Amino acid sequence: MTDLREPASGPVLEIRDFSVAYRTQAGDVRAVDHVGIDMNRGEVVGLVGESGSGKSTLAYGAARLLRPPALITSGAVIYHGRRTERSADILRLTPDELKHLRWREIAMVFQSAMNALNPVLSVRSQLVDVIRVHLRVSRNEAEDRAAQLLDLVGIPRARLKSYPHELSGGMRQRVMIAMALATGPEIVIMDEPTTALDVVVQRDILAQIVELKEDLRFSILFITHDLSLLLELADRIAVMYAGKLLEIGSAQAIQHEASHPYTKGLLNSFPSLRGQRRELAGIPGSPPDLRNPPPGCPFLPRCGYGRDDCTRVSMTLAPVTGAAGLGHVTACPFVGPGTPAHPVPAGTEGVTS
Amino acid sequence: MTGAGAAGGEGSAGARTGEVRSAAAARGPLALEAIGVGKDFRTGPGQVLHAVRDVSFSLYRGGVVALVGESGSGKSTAARLLAGQERLTTGLIRLNGEPVDLSARRAFRRYKSQVQLVFQDPFASLNPVHTVRYHLERPVRLQQGTRSRQPAGQEIVTLLEQVRLTPADQFIGKYPHELSGGQRQRVSFARALAARPSVLLADEPVSMLDVSIRLEMLSLLDDLRRRFQLAMLYITHDIASARYFADEVLVMYAGRIVERGPAEELTQRPAHPYTQLLVASAPDPDNLGGMLRGAGPPSHPGAGSGGQRLPQAGSAASAGCPFSPRCPLAEDRCRRENPAPQRVSAARSAACWRLDVAAPDVLAGQRGGEATAS
């Protein structure tokens, strides 16, 4: 296995001006619309958004895992691997180069382990398969490596013989993680890896992921709809809505100096278990139809701060005025961290009892 | 028992539940009682799964009781038992003080009109080939009675307005696939309300929805509870939402209720080791970067070992406490004998032999010392 502990600075992935459309008879659905974000080495970048916000499309598109009717319509995805000689635009790789890149450099952990694992193959054969497809090793070496991988994710080696249906949900998800780490990738994309699990198991697996990341020095793109989880887990958080990034900032900045009205609304949407009971507001309404997106800011119909200018904003990310840290950017030119909390539009009230 | 005067029938229910008065009791009269309810499933020759064991609680008009537990804890089976979807193996259900016998068709119908169930997945619970009107028309007609010549239309519009699907005529002709997840769940609520129930059993009603929509749906449920004085059972795996939404929280583990108490008190000072683990595991936004710094809650035996399969509801029909294999405080007695619920305050109880170690602060706050004597 190549040692990844060498230089540890600079971006490992740069997504620039990236767009994906789903071509349908009723017109293009602009699922990802001119999105740009960098990932640094060893960083956990959280991508948060509601269902249909384009967060999975962005991640899968960047790894070129989408099939028609999905079309990449603009942008570049530059990968700076430590094992590869020079940087490459993933969007321009040949099928052979792509095959090398996938899993070897960029691996994935899918949400539903039950569907992602093959039900008729044992854990051993699935792990050995992955290793032998991507690394040139003998069958014995691959078997050894499979056993080591199970140690890594805390599953007894005896489970190599098990089939997916014999494992609990948490264990299946651990097998998925083992599989993603099988080839020592630099980037692991995790798409809601713990959403289907109970909280106790979830916390346990997340702690393990972080530990593995520290040991093996990979970067994580963590996709979830649960902002509260990201605040605890991620270094940086990108907030996605209707195919666009609305705000990017450190976990700290997002929690204490959230700037975009949507981020503010999200923060005010989940009940917290600890501390004072807060008055919660939620966000009324639902996301726009991406076949026919409204001009300007897509959040306008649900925004408590909306004004006429909002239909003309360019939706480019600009530094938050007065932000403590660099790199805290927002797409909303009108509302900042200091603007008072989400005004609740008429007709909705918070949960009180 | 101090709360015996609250409502008829309270006493007998309370006698089996560790002598506590439900925090929901102050909301209104007693509606539905589960008394020592249990359900076994035969899983193979000579194998029995005790999905629900000796569960007792009461629902009061206008009050919300949350049933919290992980998947496989038996919480959904408990809801199905109360809804009359499954036959009880043991125990008794009483509605408005009357024992319920669902074997007779008419009694079953009458019961169903009083007690309605809302499911988790609004995609699966609505028929994709039928419109919103069709989904609501049948329960409305059943409610009006077969002889009624009254058109159902007006009633359907009223129902849609009650769940804030307005303007109603825009939604009435739509098919489920034309609605968002939140809108579909509103239709499910409207369908449940069509029978004019007094009890609403909501099985994870918001877990399938996006975070930004959940709160609005809970606020809608809250509004309906108040408006129709509904007695509500809110089943969830999210103990934080139970804190905000419920009056009383019941924590279920492996088919049993292991702790119960007023929502705020229980979530802020959990007494049972399982509840403590549950609370410690919930995402904590104030613990910024906590996982990265390795400063999460202390790793928990059983939770951390990874290789061990978590217990399903009552799968191992052992005599001891079901949580004992994962419990850091377990001792011999815990593995031998299942603890009965012990009262820790007027409205709280927990089923644990080692409460004095697990929650000394909670015990210290109790009134008098009679609860510790078993």
C-alpha cells in the first residue's frame, strides 16, 4: 500500500463551475447548477441539503458515476493525487484512466448497505473481489488484506464467512466502509452512511470513521440531510439547496455565524436534546421545481427576508461581511450573521407544548 | 397512589406501571389504556419472539405520549396492537374505561373509528393509482354512515383545510406522485382525521421527511391535538423530538418499557443506563468538532465492540434484564432477574436494579424513600 502520509496540504479535489442536468421530455432539470468547492487533504467536508437538493448528484457527478439522462453540462473536477504524477480533470479522463481512479483513488460508501452488498456472496468474496480488481495482488494476499480490513472496522474475522443478511445493519455498513478503504483511497465519498442506523450505532460508526481517517489520512466528502450531525463531525460544511451552494464555512462559522437565511432556518429546525428549550421555527413551504427554477435566489419563496432584489441576485458565493474566518462564503448579499433569527412567516407557529 | 383521583380506571393501570402518574394525565380525561400488553411471534418450531412484553401505559385526551426506542425494540408492534392490527398475546386494552374486544366485526369497526393509525412512509401508505379525493372519500362515507345522502365533498375540503392543504380544490384531484413527501403525509393525517378519532397513533410520522419540513409537521400534529383534543401516541427513534413534542416519554428496549417520565425531566436527567446511552448518542450540535477531537461521549461497552449484534426485541428469552449484555453497570442479579419498574418520583419510573449507581441524582430528588423498597 502506498504511504499517504507525505505532503498534507493543498486541495486534493477542486470542483469548479460544475453543472449536471437531467434531460427529460419536459426539459432539463438543473440538478447541480454552477457549483464550486475545494476539498483539502485530510479534511471532512460536509455537504448538507434536503432530498432533491442535488447533493448526491454533485458527488456522484464529480466521480463520473452518473448515467444518462444525467449530463454534465459544465465545469471541471481537478484531482491532485499523491500517487498520480500530475493533476487530472476527472471529467476528461478516458474510460481506462477512470477505471483506475475509481475506488483506487476515490471510493464510496453508499447509504443502503443492504442494496449495495451482493446478497449471494460472502463478505470474504466481496472484499477479495474489490481488492483484486483494483490492486495487483495474489489471492492469498487479498484474503489477508480482507481480514485486516475487518479488524480495521471492528468486525471479528469469523464474519468473513457471513452473508450480508446474517449481519446487523451496523455491521453491513462497517463492511461497506471496509470495502471503501480496501485500496487505500485518498477520497472517500460517504452518502448518508448512517442514516438508516440507530443513533447509538451511528455514533459508534462515525467515531470509527474519524479514527480511520486520522490513521489512514484520507479526505471525506460526507453527504447528509442532518446538519446537526455535520456540526459535530465536519471541518467545513457546504449547504446546498435547489442545485446551488448557498453557504460554505467552517463548522464553527456555520453554527455561530450562519449567514444565509436557509442555513439559519435549518439550524432552527432540529430540536436539540441539550441545553435550554428553544423556540423552533422550521422552514415553511417546499423546494422549487428545478425544471422551471425561479429567477435569482431559489430560496426566495420560503425566505422570511425576501425582497424584490432577490430575483436578480447572481447566486455567486462571496465572503461573509465581518466573518471571523476566511473561507466563509454566502450566496445571499442581503442577510448576514448579525441579522436577527429567521422571522416566522404568518400562518406557522413553532412547536410548543 | 397519589394520582388515583385523576380519572376513572387510572388506579388499575397505575398499579402495574411502577406506581407513577402519567405526565400526560393533566391534559385531559383518560382515553386509551394498555394494561400488561404483550405480543409473541412464532419465528420457527419451538421459537418464540417476545416482540412486546408486559407494556402498560395510558393515553389522555389532549396529551402526547412518546414511545422512544431503536429499531427492533417493539415500538411499532405496540402501535399495531393498540390499533387493533394485531391480536394481543397477553394483556388488555381499554377505551374510555371499557375493555376492548376486537373479535366482533362491529366492535372492531367502532374501535377503529375511535383509534386511528398514521404510518411512517406516506408513499407506501397511499395508493398510487387513486386520487386524494378517493383516499378521503371512503373514510368520510364510513363516518357518515351508509344511509347518509350528504355529499362527501364538503367534508373532504374541510379535512384538507384542517391539515393545511390549501386551496383544497387544488389538491383534491391529485395523485400521490404529484405531491411532495410532506403533502402526502398531510393526506395521511387527513385520512386519519376523517373518522373523527379520539386517539391518534402516529408511527414515526416525520422520520421520512426532510429536516426543514419535520418541524412544520409536528407543529401541525400539535395543532390537531389541541383542536380535536386528540390523545396521541408519538412513536419515534428521535428522543430529541420527543423532548419538544411529548408530555410523557416511554423508553422501550427489547420489547419492554425500561423508563418513563415527563419529557423534559427524562431527557435532561435520564435514570436508566439505556436512556443515558440513547441521550449521549444523539447528535450534539454544541459539541462542535467533538468527534474529530475524539471527545465524544465515553465509549460504551457493547456499543463500542462493533462485532456484537444488537439484541432484537426479546430474541433471547433470558430471565435477566434485556439491557444487561450492553450495560456497563450490569452485575449478577441483572443477568438473573428482570427488574420491575421502580418509582423514582411521582411521575417517573425506571426498570433497573442499579439505579442507585446509575442515577443517584435522580433518586436523591425523589419524594420520600418508599419507592426504593421493592
